[in-house]
Amino acid sequence: GIDKTNIGFVATSTFVKDAHLHRNDIPNSLSLFSATYVPLQPISVLIGRKIGPHWWLPIILLTWGGICMAHAAVNSTRSLIALRLLLGAAESGFTQTAFYYMSLLYPKFSLGLRMGLFSGMYSVAGAFAGLLAYGLLHIQTKHIHGWQLVFLFEGGLTVLVGIAALLILPRDVESAWFLNAAERAHAKRRMDRDLADAQEMETYDADGNPITGPKRNNISLRDVTDVLKDWKKLCIIVCNIFAVLPVTVFTTFLPLVVQGMGYKGIRANLMSVPPFVVGATGLVIFVASSDYFQERSIHTVVGMLLGMIGCIVMAVSKDPKLRYGFAHVCMSGIFASGPLVAVWLAGNTPWKSSRSFILGLNGYSNLAGVIAGQLFKAQYAPSYHYPLMVTMILIAVGALGFLTLRGLYMLENRKRRNIIASWDAQRFAEEETSAERRGDQRYTWIYSY
């Protein structure tokens, strides 16, 4: 998280001048980051499924931590572009692989809080990075600038976390070293119940032949086509682009927006910390409530509405204090969509290979980074009126899309209940063992929304 936000924090310092950059190189770097980060996400997630998320996640951390540290050597636009492209490639798939990994460890109605806590680390990281940047940017010597220390220190922290992850992460619940035998057995039974609908089809292929060994980690053509034919889930991903847009915007540009509220220089970094803290708190409340009520779409939309309200006031108000206050309102809701949409998709995709692929495709929601980078150009500073209004409109489009998809899932569930209403036990048994339909395609599957 801190490696994503640091480019925005150092932009309040002498970074642009010292590195011989142009004023729009910062927003352009966000778009360039997304140019490799987004398209490589499905590939990265599939690699994670193949070799195991417990190995792939630490590898990603070690790689991008090293690239982040290399940002301390930026001395031209070309070097910044090269490093942002490499950083995007290195980070691609981390979040979606982590979501997939958690979906193997926790049942679907316990996932919201876990994924929320994970995603909440991005807002916590924003607050932490703001404090770090504020302190480190005050350090200026003849040999090193404060912004170079930010990249070196924060990249080094990521490398240390990667090393720790190599030593700590278990392969699955059955190899969780921190659980005793009884706890591991209970965790396995819980996951078996959660995936009961897909379990037999995970064990045998369409011809009834048992699948054993490495093949069980492979993804088949049918796994891919099943996902690509499911237009409702693809529409969820499209709507999620607009839902995560404000997250991408404010994790990068909040210090610059705050500068336009009268907080000059690196003090804007310090004043960016409270909104991130509010964002983390709001996220925990949203995901805990979502798990409690076992509901995803309405919670997501309410969070987006808070983001819309915050953007409107920040765009139209001339009062710096009011604008700063509504930055907190905005941040309180925008972080909820990321984990809740991932849980929504994972919970409605019981087939493991298809689940890893749909979560990889969900990474395309980070196309929001391309939009954000082209919206928040230097010429719109200090008020950023136009970018904030466009952001608000796009959030509204995404919210309407989610509500429409909620209605479609409700209609689909009603249709399925009518279909199975007259079935006898034999017909239910045939459906459960059918190779024609599997996972959520079966009429016995009820979608969550």
C-alpha cells in the first residue's frame, strides 16, 4: 500500500525539480503504472494458483519492494516511466491473488471482514505513508534528498514483509502450522461444507476419471469459457472500475488535493493522514456489517454514495475547511467496494479454477488508474473542480449498475426456485452430479447479492 501512495506524497516536495521531471509526469506515471498492472493481473493470479499463493505472494512483494527502492535513482522522465511500468508489472495480481488465497482459507460469509481488513491496509498504509513522508521529507543532506529516503525506506519495508511472508504463509488450512490438529480438521470441514456443491466436480473430470496430483491445480478451457460467458459477473467488474476510481484517485492525489485547500508543501502530507484513518475505520464498519447481514451490493452502493457526496462538496465549495471536512466523508465509504465486490464474485463462483480466473479478471477494475491519471492533470490544480465532478458522475454510473445487477440476481434466484419447486430427490441427485452444469450454473445454486 505505501508503495502505491508514495508517488503522491513525494510530489509535494522537490521531487519533480530534483528528478528533472515535467509537472504532468506524476499523473501520467499513474496511467503508465496501470498499463502493465492491469493486463497482467489475470496471468499473475493463474501463476499464483499454479505454484501456490503462499509462494507467489512473497515473490511479488520482494520484486516490487526492490523496484520501489530503485525509484530513489530517478533522474529523468524516462527513468520514471521505466520504473513505473516495472512496478506495475511486479504488483500485478497481488491483491487478486491474496483475495483468492483467502477464499481458500475462509468460507464465503466470513470473507467480507477478512478481505476488508486486508483492503483496509491500503487506507492504513496511506495514513502511515503520510506520516513517514512528512518525517522523511524533512531530512535533507548534501548526498541524499528526503524523497529518496521515502522510496528507500518504504521499499525496504516491503522487502522485509516479503521475507517474513516466505516463512509464515501456509499452503492451505491443512498445513497451517499455527493451528493444532483439531483446529486444522475443523477448518477443513468448514471449507468442505462451503464448497460442497463443487467438491465432487473438483475431484473427477467430466468423464468420471479421478483428478489427482498437479492436474488439480491446472485451469481448463472450460474454466475460462464459463467465466467469459457469465455476463453478469463481467458487468460487475465493469461497474467496479467506477467504484474503485475514487480509491485510485485519493490514494495518489489526496496530498495534492489537500494542497489546494491551503495546506502548503509537505504539510499537506500530514493533513492527508486523518482522512486515511477515517477511510480505514469506515471500511471495517462496512465489511463487518456486510458479513453480519450477508449482503454485498447495498453496502457497496452506500459506500459509493458517501464518495459521491464528498466529491460534490470538494468540487463546488469555496470554503477550504468545508472541503477538507468532506474529504473525510468521501474517504469513509470509498474503500468498501474493493473487498465487497471481490467477496461477491468469489462467493458466487464455487468452482476453484473459475474463481481464480474471475478474481484475476476483477483486477481489470484497476483500469481506474488510467482514468485517474488522465483526469487529475496539473492544469486543474489547485481546486481540481473538473476531475472531482467527473469522478462523482462515474461513481454514480457504477452505483446504478450494481443496483441493476442486484435486481437481475434476485430475478434469477426466483426463476431457479420455480424450476426446482417440483423436483423429487432423484432429480436433485442428478443435478448435483451433472457434468453439463457445475458450480453456480446448477439450478440448485442460489446467488448472493
